[in-house]
Amino acid sequence: GAVVSQHPSRVICKSGTSVKIECRSLDFQATTMFWYRQFPKQSLMLMATSNEGSKATYEQGVEKDKFLINHASLTLSTLTVTSAHPEDSSFYICSARNSGTSGGATYNEQFFGPGTRLTVL
Amino acid sequence: KQEVTQIPAALSVPEGENLVLNCSFTDSAIYNLQWFRQDPGKGLTSLLLIQSSQREQTSGRLNASLDKSSGRSTLYIAASQPGDSATYLCAVEDSGYALNFGKGTSLLVTP
């Protein structure tokens, strides 16, 4: 299957600082990437949809000025948590959508990065 | 808004048992359904992907079925092993391409 990487895998920062998380599709181009957040013992919740070359679409309740998303190329999307606070501590996971046609058949599947554990002190 | 429910929330079985995990969704207009495995503190491992036109997929000891009309999917695990212990997540892809996740079933297989 296709590979998606995330960096860093773990980050600890002080309250008020900004943290950037990178999501890369290593062997395919992804016009659409997604950012999810997972709190302890909860499921994944979609934060935003990142489209290459255009503004991200945020889910209701997600502050776009706090969670800045940039999708500048077909293989890279970044999530910046600005002025992080302890309540932003969570597990952030990205996914990249690989879609197209092969042999007359249409395929589409999302591939997930390994996640980034953010702890804000 | 699509809602995905997984039953049971937790399950503990002795090694060797066959088991079934259930997933239901409220909107049958889906593109596909995916089952994932998540180990504690780790990311997601994709297990099976069922396209909306398909009824089931199999991989090794795993078999997943999809009934779009009734909004249900089941994940069947044959001959469970302690290494199968993890949280299993069901997710459906809707027209917006994002995945809607259930809360998962936490599985413990005891030796």
C-alpha cells in the first residue's frame, strides 16, 4: 500500500508556542489530505480537509485561525497549532487520498500517517 | 450527518474463538467502508476496504461484509490470537471523501 509519513512523531512544548506538523505522501500524489484529532479513549474526529492549492475546509467547531493548514504541494500538507494550550494536547493524524483509474477500474483509498502526539505543558 | 456506531464497545475472549464485530451507519450513500486496527498510542493500520459496490472482502483470518441497504458491516475474525488484541475502528467514506469513524471496539484476546 501507499505510504504516508508524519513528522514529528512526538512533540512537547510550552503553552503559547506554535507547533508545525508535516504530513507527506511518499509514493503518490494527493490532491486531498485530511487532518484528524483523537483524544484519549475517543475515536478520530475530522478537523479539516486540505486541498492542494486552495484553502482548507474546517469542520464545525474547529478554529481555522488556531489550526493553520497549508497544502502547498501534491505530497505535503502541514498543520500548525498556533499559541498552543494544554487543551490542545492530543494525537493528531493525517491521511492522504489516493485515487484514480487503473485498468479501467476506479480506485480510491485513504492512507494514514503514524500520528503525532502533542503535549502542551 | 453520518453517524457510525460500533458494538460492542469492548470484548474479551479466550484465544481460538471466532468473533464478530459490528458496525452500523445512518446514511447508506457511502463510497466505501474501511476497517482499521489501532494499537495503544499508535496510528491506524488498514485491515480491509470494501467499495460500495462490493459485498465483502477477505484477508487471511479476517472477513468483512457490507450491507449498504441496511447500513451495516461486520468484521469476522477467525481463530483469534493474543496478537489480535487492539482497538478495531470502522469508518465510512461519504461524498466529501472524509472518513467518519465509529468509537471502536476494544478487543482483548487472552491466552
